[in-house]
Amino acid sequence: MSLPQTRGRSVRRIALAALTVGATLLSVAGCASAGGSGSTSSGGKTEISLSLQNPDVKTADPATWAIVQAFEKANPDITVKVSGEAVAEHLQKLSIAAQSDTLPDIFWVYKSTAEQMQQAGKLLDLAPVLDDLELTEHFPKSTISGFSSGKVIYGVPYQGLLTGLWYNKKILADNGLEVPVTFDDLLNVAKTLSAKGIPTISNGANQSSFSVWSFLVDLDRFGYQDKVKGLLDGSEKYSNPDFLRLYQHIAELREAGAFPTNVSTQTYQQAVDQFTSGKAAMLDAGVWASSAIQESQVGPDAGFWIGPQFDDGVGEQNIVMNVASAPFAVSHKVGDDKTKLAAVKKFLAFYYGDEAQQLLVDNGQPPVTDYEPQLDAEKQSVLKAALDASTAPGVTSPESQPDLLVSTAVASAMYDSIYGVIQNQLSPQQAVDLVQKALDAE
């Protein structure tokens, strides 16, 4: 890449990959910092560790925090030790911990990383656990198949991944615009609003290069699900004509002034603030943003759009990303400690029980089981808008989000490629070539 900011991210990710590959050279002391299983009890209580991808779980993930608090109240003999780091640091620590067999008891992890850990024998097979708890039948079949290898189930859903574009009905109406349906509609919205100094899609690339969810959905509108197997085995190229057309469309949006002028310097949270303060027409995010939107000044005017349909797309266009996000996995060492295994089983039974699933909904998240949530149509109108859009007649969903089907390095290249075009740092051809280079390096 030619620009310093993009090069800096790439160098950091190359360094991360090197750390992962060379993890066996690191000291056991360093590995222990990932939060290994440790003692099975503390102060007479059984302790289990839960490691997440947020440095401040209480603030950043109130749904999981609420579930943990409710679980401990219902199980006073069990303590859940919650820890977390930012995504890149978290994944790095897990990779190091896997080498020294000091993984946390339960942890959030990318699907591709979990698959590698499972192949290395580092994860507990959850199939008998879920059957014993009678939970298997309550998950969508796609969730079970997505986190399985043969008869082994190596992961369970952490939260739902329902993403798209939140929109401000008032901004659109005040400017004589309707909610778009096609890409051409969206392009027209961008041109109209740009002329008035209003960003159409609020994004933030600074320290949040992963925040391109709506464009990951668009990859599926250009045949990603049918191509991903070939991408991974080398028989298909990311730099194909279909994906190139998508990146050209992203460039069209940029040229039309669709993105904030400060997209390079603002973070994802600042992008949320831009939308919730009424300064942008749309926000690229998912259901996790519903509570913040609901409580903001734009809450009464907020709607949810699943994204544009493309005349030159490939395959189904009326789709929404409504899948299980990266999974929870459990260290295989939990199975060697009957007391800890019993505690982990109690936690999983609680997490996927009705009370905890309702806590997800109360905190702006969809349930990940077949639980039918209690939803206040007025107080949770924003979340309801997303759930209604995802279940509208004719709407379908892929089995997984594109970045969750590849390695961390390739996913990072995908993020960089999309933001590279949005920021005019990469041409569409350079962007698809960037991801192809990451695939070639695999």
C-alpha cells in the first residue's frame, strides 16, 4: 500500500501473524497472561474464566455482562472471571495460549481460529454437552453446521450478527428522499445529501477498520458464498470480475460524497455518535447499536435497511446478514476437571435458557436460540425495526458473514481493502489484489 495509515495497519497485522506462527518460541509466563484455566475454586467457589473481545465488557457488552451477573446470582457457588481485550490483542493472546495449552475456560474466538484449535485438539467437543443439556434442537441448523467439524461441535453462538444500515427517516423525508432499494437509489441519495453537506453512510476507519459490515453483506450479493471454498483452496481468485464490480460501486459512492469527510480519522464510536446526533442519514452497524440509537434523539425516526440490491450482482439480492457471530469455544482441559465441567455446563445451560435470551433482547440483541422474545414495540422500536426487516417476506440470509470464513489475516485484508477504496487510498483493482495477496500468503 502507498499511504502511511494503511501501511501501518498492514505492518501490524503482519506482525500479529508472525507472533501467531512463532508462538512456540514465547515463554510460558507470557502465555499464562491469556487467562488460563487456573484453580478450579476460589474462596470455596468454583471459578470459571470467560474471555471476550472487549477491554471493558461491562460497558461495551452489557448483554453478556447482564447474563453473567444473573448467572452468578442464580448460582452463588460459581464465580465467572470475566476478562477481555480489543479484538486483535484478544486473538493474539488466544493463539499464544493455545500453544502452551493455557486457554481460558470459555472464550470468544473467530470461527477460522476455532477450527484450527479444534484440529490441534485444544477444544472441548460440545456435542455431548449440548445433547445432555437438550440445547442442540434449540439452535438453528445452520448454527450447528457452521460450528461443526464432522460430528464434533467446537463452538456455540455468542450473539446474533444482524447487520445493515440504520437510517434516519426524518433526514430522508426532509430532503424529498425515500428509503432506497437498489444501488442506483442509494447513489441518488448520496448525491442529493452530499450537495447539502450531509453524509449518507457514517463509517469510522480509525482503530475500527472492521466496521464495514454492510459492505461485507454486499460481497454476498456478488457471489461470495459460492466462491469462498474456491478462495480458500486457490481455485478461485478474490480479484475476480464480480468482486471488482462491487469495489467499483464503493468507489462510486465515495465519488458521490456518501461518506463523512473525516472517515479516516473518526472511530466506529464516533460514527455512531455522528448518526445518533442527527448529522448523518445512515449508520453502518448492527443490532448492537440499537440501544444507543433508541436512547438518542434520532430514536423515534430510526429505521433499518438490509442494504442495496445490485442490477449487476450475482445470485440472490434480497438478503440480510442475520447469522451467528464468532462463537464461544471451551478449552479441552475443562473436560479433565469434573467440578469445572459441571460449572461450565451450568453456565451454558443458563446462557441459552429463556431468561438469558430475554436479557439479550433487553440489551438490544436478538436471541440466538428459538426463544420467542418479549419485545416492547414502543420502547424497543429500533430493535424491532431490525428484527422485522430480517424476517420480512422473501428475505434470506447467508450462513455466515464473509470475514468469519477466512483467517484473521485475510479478514483484516478485506477490511483494509474496503476502507482503502472508501478513503481513496486504493483503486478497486488494488483493493481486490490486496486481499488476493493475503490469500496467496496462506
